[in-house]
Amino acid sequence: MGAAAIKRAYNLTSSIMRAAVDDDVIALSPCRRIDLPQIAVKPPQWFTPDQAQSILEELPAPGKTMCLLGVYTGLRWGELSGLHRHRIDQRRSRLFVVEVNTKGSIKEYPKSSRSRREVPLPAHVLEALERHIYRLDRDAVVFTTVTKGRAGRLLDDGNWRRQTWWPAVEGAQHFDEDGEHQVLPHYPPHSMRHTCASWLVQNGVSLYEVQHLLGHESFQTTQRYAHLQPDAHKAVLGAWERMETPLTIAA
């Protein structure tokens, strides 16, 4: 088993044991001073603007709007597919993250208290969203399956990936500066969220603001993007430049 699976199993067992202690079933929990494996923190997977644009052009109409919203708000896939029409404040260019689509059902609250939040909408994203929602009832879910031009069931994560996301990623036509065709990284839909955070940090938005935008419970989660800050290594490079006699190699 991987480190993450071991930690989830331990947390579940530990909670059961704590409950057993509370109910006087056992005197002491055995889940103490356990050395758990460290979970390696993976660097965020994000697309460049050109890559994201090429994916956008391959998506069907509802998918385009959903992807655009994902990239510019950082909503989790379940938050995107659980968004309701009345949670969009067109006058203030905001949306409110309240409901979430989890395994084909709507939960009233997201995963944590920080996840329930207000998110600003750029003008061009709001415009695209307005074109998508203008016929929807107030309490309708914004993104659903489409059958004969009409809204249908809640989106299923696996089906949406297989039928919508992966065909767009694999079919995207992206070229480098030399005109050579480039195969896009095979990143999952969650990369829309990483892309949002990465672009913001690279454009000088503080990690604190990104944490609140994305609804991260822990600041450590947001720190994965710290290396993308424009001044991430400014102090280190400045120290080397101030050295009076730097080491050199003869030409």
C-alpha cells in the first residue's frame, strides 16, 4: 500500500479507537506513537495559457464554459459540477461555493468550512457563464448531462473524464515556438484548479489570497505554489550578487 492509503487507514482506525475509549469499551487507544510513512508532496500539474486554450477549443460548448470557469476560479470538479444557478451573483460578478457534487449526489456543504466561500468572476468568464445559464431555472444545477438539447442528470466524474476531458486533451493541437506539434501533458481535470493557482501566483497574487480563493484548509497545501512566485529566489540571488569575490572558472 502507498503512504497515502496507509495514512487514511490509520486515521480511520484511530477514530474508531478514540470512540471506543469514549464509550468505555477499551481503556486506552493502541493508536499512539505510530510512525507513519511520509507522503511525498507532488508538484502541482498546470497548463500554460496556450495549452489551456488548445484544450478549450476541443471541448463541446458546455465543457468550454465549465473549463473556463474552472481555470479562472480554481473550483474543485465537484464544486463546478454541483454549482447551482442561484449561487451566481451576476450583478456583483461573484459566485458562492455552497453545494458540491459527490458521487452523483448533491451535498449541502463542501468538504470543510473554508471550502464554503465567495469567488470573484472575471468579466469575460461571467459573460460566457451568462450565455450558458440564461434559460436555466433559478434552482437548476448549472452543468449537467445534455439529452436532446435539454439538461439531464448530474455529471459523473468518470464519465465526464472519459467522454469529455480526455478526448479534448488528446485532440488538442498545440505547437511550440518552432512550429513543432507538441503532445499535451496527460493531466486530469483537477489540473484546472492547479492552473488557476499557478497563474495567479506567477502574476504576483499572494499565497494567502490564493489559499482563500481555493478554499484550502491548510496553508501548507497552498505553499506548493511558492516556487512560482516572481521573487521566489530574489533573496538568494541577491546574496550571491553582493559577494565581493565570487568563484570563477577561467575561460
